[in-house]
Amino acid sequence: MLSLKFCGGARTVTGSCFFLQVGQKKVLIDCGMFQGGKALRMRNFLDFPFNPEEIEYLFLTHAHIDHSGLIPKLVKEGFRGDIYTTRATADLCRIMLPDSGHIQEAEAEWENRKARRAGLSETPPLYTVEDALASLQYFRGVNYDEIVTLSPELTFRLQNSGHILGSALLELWVTEEGRKKFVFTGDLGRERQFIICDPDVIEEADFLIMEATYGQRVHEAEGEKERLLAEVINSTLKRGGNIVVPSFAVGRTQELIYILNRLIDRGEIPPLPVYIDSPMAIKTTDLFIRHKECFDLEMRACLARGECPLHFPEANFTPTVQESRAINEVHGAMIISASGMCDAGRIKHHLKHNLWRPESTILFVGYQAEGTLGRRLLEGARHVTLFGEDIAVRARITSIQGFSAHADRDELLKWVGKFKQKPSQIILVHGETEALENMAALLGTKFQVHVYIPSYLEEISMMPMGRELEPSEEFSARFKAQQIINMWEESIADFSSLLFSYLEEEKDLDSLVALEERLGFIARQLEQETRGLKSLPLLFGPSRKEREEYSLEEENEQENLGEEAS
């Protein structure tokens, strides 16, 4: 048996997790956390769609939480196998997973305080710092380009994906009714990024499982992003404001520091104070210097000259809470803080102190998933809620796409074009539906190769080469049902948030009427979506009308039986 199940990262950019069965061997590629709206995040609390105790190996492509963040939960629920990844990724996870555990504990405490006030039951954290620390013993660091044979069925190699420090492409050779080669890109990086090496070239594969985060977008050129960054900084300083940058602690923050150093050296921006206000980013920056095997030639040359582009006089690293709070009083500074999608961490405090200021700028330099605070700001939200307080959005909101560590549309096509033997099948993951469909059309036209876009929890048998994968009729029905369930869960989560606000703030009668109207809208939306799908009442239970009709039929049947008996 050779099958692949998409347990995350399917038609979404988070939660990457792929379950591969090769005969009796069961392995995972990534085990990431879902991020975004509440309905998406609730998937983190569901049971895994496989038995963790049966997984022998986990291959981790890189340390970002949307690829690694559920590993502590996996171990907590019985996984005792080996986690193979690069040495740099293993070191990064020693920082990132305990930090994620701390966030889970803090968020659970926040939610449980609200639940206690509302008289509801409490929910334990997804996992704790202790759980995260316990998972680290299963990591096995390997070198780039090292071929490792695990069993007669499985051989693998990690190549550089050029995404972040330690990120890897996974080449996996499997033996099951013949020998086949899978290539999982993880997150594919860009050429000519600062600090780290370009993505390695893969020459052949049977199955290519490829990310398509930016399958319909082209980034700014490398030089253009530096010019745009200088322009944003200079215009904000003229207004007397701060530049607040929600930034991923791993990779993006270090690239920003590197470029700011260059811009100051060249006199393109003044020597403004730069605050790196993220304990994880600070630890990661120190860790970078220890993994020179991941650096490009320019970065190695700087270090050989005794220079470190990640430390310069204007850079202020603020690990403590007291130092972080002091930043609230500054003006005319750049504040780089995590999380990169504004969903957790110190960045929320800096947004609270700067969003309402028209002189300040909120600069996004990374992808913002659907449902995140960052995405809402980019889409033009005029008010947001932070720590229970309504904040008016008056700051300038802007983004520079050229900072992305993901390959864009043209770079993805260029990378696939370097295969000497094209894959028989390309499977697109890690992207929103529109981006995936656009990339699928381009790949199919340009390379005449079968391209398939799987859905969440879909499982496919890896068919003989040359046959195009298609979902079964049964799966299509289940997927439609799952879509409706997801929509319903998201609507309920949205309504629950409104209800909590009403209970906490003791709103007036008009607010209660608005809540009733919202609930009516949700009910009408569900009725419209489920129309014509006969199997759905089995998922939600019979409707009131169906129960009444059933009772009437039962009464008539009892009457008929009585007449027959008499």
C-alpha cells in the first residue's frame, strides 16, 4: 500500500502535515499548527487523523510553527519515533517549541478567565512548555546532502530549500511495488536572499509535493524592496511617528536587521533607533551565527572580515518586559516585534500604542493568513479589538512583498523548470485556493504535467505514473459536508465572540437585538448552503421540521397498527 493523506496545508497556508503510508511503514512530513481564524485554529484541538503511536518517522522541513508547532502534541499523544531534520532546524525548535508552549498556556489562561466569568467549563492548553521540552529528545539532526537509509522501504536526503535558516527540501525514496521518489518542497525560498543560500536544484522526481503560497503574485525586485523600505522609514520619521513591523522571529527579523545596517551605512536612512523586541528573535539571531553552513558567500565573507551584519550600534535588543514597556514612550524609531501575523506576542502591545496614531506606520513584510489580525489590517479594518479595548486604526498600513521568504509565481515556475526529468505528478499544497488554481494552470500549460490540488483530510493512493489523480465521488460529498461544517464552526465562533463581549461589557438591549439578527443570518446561511445535500442532516441531527414530520408519521403508524389489531 502506498498512500498520502493531507492532514493540513491543503487549500490553506498553515497546519502543514502529510501522512505517508508505505506498506506497513507510517511516516509524517511536518506536523504544523493551524493559524488564522478561530475555526481554523480549532483544528489544532481535534484528534490527529492517524494514530500517533504508529508513526515511526517524522521528517521536518523547517522550524516555522505552521510546520513544527504540533510536534509537542504529537509526542504528548504517544509518538515515540525519530524526528529527522537539519541540525539548524533542530536548534531552532529548541527555542521555538517551548516558546509556543508558553503561548498556549497564556492563551488558555486568558480564555479560561473569560469562561469562569461566563460560568462555562475551562479548557486545558493545547500543550505546555513541559510538553514541548519533552518532545525535543526525539529530534535527530542530519547534514544537508547526506543520504540516510532507514529501512529497505525508506531512504531520504535533505537539500537546502533557501527559505529560512536550516530549511530543507525532502527527497524521499520509497520501495513499494517498485521504487518511487517523492520530493516535498516544504516552503521554497527565493534566489539571492540575504544571509542564506539559494534553493538547491532537484533534477528528478516521480511525485512533487510543492508549496504555492504566492502562486498568483510576483514580488518586488531585491533592490526595489530596499528602496521601498527606505521610503517608508524616511516618510514616517518626517511625521514624527514610529515604524512598527510585525515580523517572523526566524528569518525575516534577521534579514531586516541585515538590510537596515546596509541602508544606514549607505546613508539612505538616518541612524534611527531600531528595537528588536522579541525574546525568540533575539535568541534566534544569536543562534544564526552558530550555523555558518547555511550562509551564502557574502555573509561568510563578512564574518571572515570580523564583521557581523546582525549587530550594529543602532540595534537595541530588548529581552525583558521592562525594556519592552519602555519602548511605548519612544518616537521616531523602528520597532520589530513578533508574531509576524499579529496573533500573539509583544507586537499586539506595540499595535495598541501605535495604531491610533496617524503619524505612525504599520509595515507588513510577510504573509498574513486569512483570519489573522494582520490580514484584517491589510484589508482595511478601521477598528480592531486589542486586550478587550476598541482601537481606531489611523496609522498608515502598508506592506512590502519583496521581503517574503517564499518563492513567488515566476520563481516557482523557474525552479520546476530546472528538473531534468519532470515529475509525473505535481501536487500543490500550502496555498489558498485561488493561488493554487492559478499555479496549477500555469504548470499544466508550461510543462504538460498532471497537477492536482488535494483537499483537507483527503487520502489518495499513489497510482501508476501518468495517471491523473482525481477525488472519488464519495470524497467529493464528504468534502462538501466538511466545507459546510467549517463554515458553521466559524460562524458559531464569531457569534460566541460577540456574545462574550456582550456578557463582559453589559451592552444595552439594542446590542442584544443585533446578536439575535446575527444568529438569524447564520441560520439562513447554513440553510442555503445545505440545500440539496441530503446526507447533511445525519451530521447535524434532524431539523425541527423533520422531527415534527417524523412524530406525525409515527402517530399515524401507531393508529394504523391499532386498527389492524382491532
